[in-house]
Amino acid sequence: MSIRFPLATSSWDQKELDALQKVIDSDRYSMGAEVANFEQQFAEHFGSKFAIMVNSGSSANLLMTAALFFTKNPALHLERGDEIIVPAVSWSTTYFPLNQYGLHLKFVDIDLETLNYDLAALEEAVTDKTRAIMVVNLLGNPNDFDALNRIIDGRDIVVIEDNCESMGATFNGKQTGTFGAMGSYSCFFSHHISTMEGGMVVTDDEELYHVMLALRAHGWTRNLPKFNHVTGEKSDDPFEESFRFVLPGYNLRPLEMSGALGIEQLAKLPDLIKGRRANGALVQQRLANHPKFMIQREIGEASWFGFSLVIRPDTGLNRADLVKDLVEAGFECRPIVAGNFAKNEVMKYFDYSIHGDLKNADYIDANGLFVGNHHYPIAEAVDALTRI
């Protein structure tokens, strides 16, 4: 069947092509002024003091995790074996960096309506052993950060956000990705803006920012300011600082092309989000009482990455049949992120535990899927969904 309603489409036009050509004409392809300019604009747009660009949203999560192991701030510093709470539904690279740094992952169920944390389960899961919480804003939907802050109030718990699917979402007027010590974003093709491949981390903490600057590029000092929180003071001799390695870092650097694309895409972001929210309002209006499936309940102001469809328990409908109906109607569809991630074979390599049961995650793992949203009107697709 032909795909009439794809999961993702391009938001590029001539401006992005011109941005690519500008980089080609400059003959500077590795990370440079375009990336730095995009980082500054990104931080300003989202209300953060610092933004650091990397080669993917997955790398952004890796960089956040690593920074918590090399910060000198005892309130933020993590050690191997520390417990971090994670939602049972997210993408693989939400979890992999946490495992790779030796954290103990405690999986907590999600809410069947919002697809974010089941707040009652989260409150039960938090104990004196809990050292951090990974907050994932799923499919463009913010978490209830007021409730989350009440749960952790007075506790020594670090919050980080995987906001890769929720760029532009807000809760009480504040941008998601900016509620924790750090937040990650993705600029992959199918996300709210596209820099081909790319990711961002934002933070208000200057020390974490300096740590990430070093970790992003080989663990060396070259990209650190003269006075910094990692080494104190750098030598004025650039040769001496060229290959000085101080942290066990990576090469997560983005390309200049990605930075140049990001500048153009960020300028479009308000309108891109406006279009997605208009589609979200239409979906809520037309599909709220669909007889076969439930849609995601919005928290705050979502940026509507896509539209989840969860089969209602009393329909007797099989997901394979729903997928067949959707494909025949021209829809491209996928499972809801990675479903219940704790069911994957890769878990044999993890140090983890499960709080209570994961009944909601199990349910959407077997009975949920999502279809695409876009920055342009999709009334035809919504009409088709009403007829499924």
C-alpha cells in the first residue's frame, strides 16, 4: 500500500539548502562558528544559560550521564551502583548510558493516559536509596513537574530530562528540558527540527557545562575557556593545551553543517510548534471518544511529536488488525517508542529492578502504536482516523 500519511516529513526549504552551501563555500566542516552560533541561539530560545550541541540526541543523553560522574558538586555527583528511577516506556538510548556508567536502574510504570510517569507509582518507588530520576517527556507531552517536585521535595535527588521527543513543549510556561540539572533534545529528521543528525544538552550549571565541553571532544582542554571549573586556569600557550587530556571523553562533536541547519530550523520552530499544536487540538476534538482507541491526555502544552493510539480494553480488537486497517488507509505507524523496555533481551546486561508491576507499560506494549504529526494541517489524516 502507498503511504499517504507518513510518520515524518521535511520542514526544509531553500534557507536550509543555502545554509549547507554556505558551509561548503567556507570549506570548514568540523565543529566551528556555526555550531557555536546555534548553541547560543538555542540557549536563549529555551531560557537556559548554556547549550552544547552533539552529534545526536542519544549522544546528548550519554553526555548528560557522563557529566554527573565527573562533576565536583557533591549534590550532583553520581557513583557506580547509585539508583536512578526510569520510566518503563522510552527509547533505548534513554537507558543505555545509565547502564554503561554502572547505575542501578529502577523501572517504574507509566500512566496509561499521559504515557508519562504513573505519579502514584513514582512516589512509592522513591526511597532513601534513590539518587536520581530520569524524566522522559514522551511523544511531545510534558510531565507534571509540580507533582514530581512535591515527590522529591527535601530529598537529595538529581533530576535529568530526556526531552528528545518534546522540543517546544511547556509546563506552566516553562520549556521542557529545562526543569532538571540538564535536559537533552534531538534534532533528528523525524523530530521537531532537523539538522540531519544532531542533539543538544541545556543546563544552567556552568561547571556541568565545562565538564561537557571537555567530554564532548576527546576529554581535552582545547575547547574550555581560560578560567574553567575543570582545570582551573589554562595555559596561554595553545600548543601546550592542544593535546592535554583531563577527562575520559568521547568524540561527540557535530558538524558545521548541522549547526548551520540548526540556526535556520530554530527560526522556524515557533511556527512548526504552532502547526503541530493545531493538529493536536483537532485530534483531541475529533478522536477523544473514538470507539476503538484512546489518545494521549495532554499535560501542560504538548508539542505533539506524534499521536498515540491505544486500543480500548473492552473492544476485543487485536493490534495486528488495527495496524492492518491503518496501513490500508495509508498510514505509516510504529509501536509507542520502544514499548515496555524492560521486556527486551538486552536487559540481561543491566543492573536493574522493577518497582511493583508494569501493567500499563505491558498494556501499551501489546496494544499501543502511534502515527505521525506534522507542522502542516493534517485534517485529511484525522478524517481517515475517525473512519478506522
